[in-house]
Amino acid sequence: MPAFWQRLAHCETNSRWNWGAETRPGEGSTFVGGLGIYAPNWVAWRGHVGIAGPAWRATPSQQARVAAWGFVHARAWWGCFRDVGLPDARAIAILRTPTPPRDLLAQDPLKPLELF
């Protein structure tokens, strides 16, 4: 995962990628995941990059893909940009990371893959 998203997560949530999964002091449900994405935006953007489910259950790379999509297509802005700067080309390139087809993800991991 590009270092930019790791720096942003450190600034936004102290790198707690499961932000929103538990009720901890100072943690609500308005912003979710390690990048502190506004919850309604997470729901709106995740499908554009093939991610399902809540942010706290997504991997850091998946969260970064959703955030990159929001930055590029919805002109999303994070308060920590003032500290870490704007996403560079490497940070945006995470959008080119392929997502396995949903039916492949749904298969039992102990069963041989059915490709045909």
C-alpha cells in the first residue's frame, strides 16, 4: 500500500484501521475505517471499486482504494491533508489494483478454485 495512505491513517485515527468496529472513547460512527471516511461516503463509494461491507472489516488497501476513488471522483477532502499533503500519483495508482470477482471471493477457500 502506498505510504501516503499510511501517513493519512496515522494522522486521522492513529492507524486504527478498524475504527468504528467498537465503542472506544472518542470513537463514533460518523467517520469509519483507518482513514476516517465519512460513513455515508463509504457506503456511496465502496461499490465503485468492488468493496462490500463496513470499512472496519475492509483491509487497509481496500480502504485506501475507496478513499482514492473519493478523492479523484468526488473531490473528497481530509482535514489531515494539511499535515500529510495531497495524494501523489503512487497513492492514486492504488485504483488500478484489480479486485477479484465477487463470485471468486465467495468460494470456500479450502475448495479448489472453479475457474471454468
